[in-house]
Amino acid sequence: MVALFSLILTAVTILKHELSKLELKIQEAKDLKSKLQYDLSFLRAEWEYLASPKNIENLSNIHLNYQHTALLSFNDFLKILKNSEDLK
């Protein structure tokens, strides 16, 4: 009877130890999940800023060499066509 009791007590102790190890792993997984969620939200905010039209405009003004042009009005287009026909 004493041997059976000591065997059961040893089994319970081993199970408690395994349970505590599993609880630590679960807590580590939860901590990692919350850290990854924070990182993801930070990266989404960064991406929204980087991909914003205002930021893209500012970056293109700094790094691209382009000149602003004005669109032709319809009447100006007709004048250009008429002049090109006259030259032929």
C-alpha cells in the first residue's frame, strides 16, 4: 500500500512539473503573439504613411527630375492641328 501511495505521489509530482512547463510555454506563446500583433500594427501604420499620396508626392519632388506641364485646352489643340495642316 505504501509503495502504491508513493508511486501515485511520484506520478502526481511529475505531472505537476510537466503542467508547469506547459504553462510556461503557453505564456511564452501568448507573449510572442502580443509582440507580433504590436509589430504588425506598427508596420501597418508605417506602410500607410509611406504609401500615402502626400508622401509619394514629396519623395517624387525630391528624387525625380520632372517639370510641371499644363494640359492643352481643346481650342489650343485645334489650333495646333490647323497649323500642322497648313504646314503640309
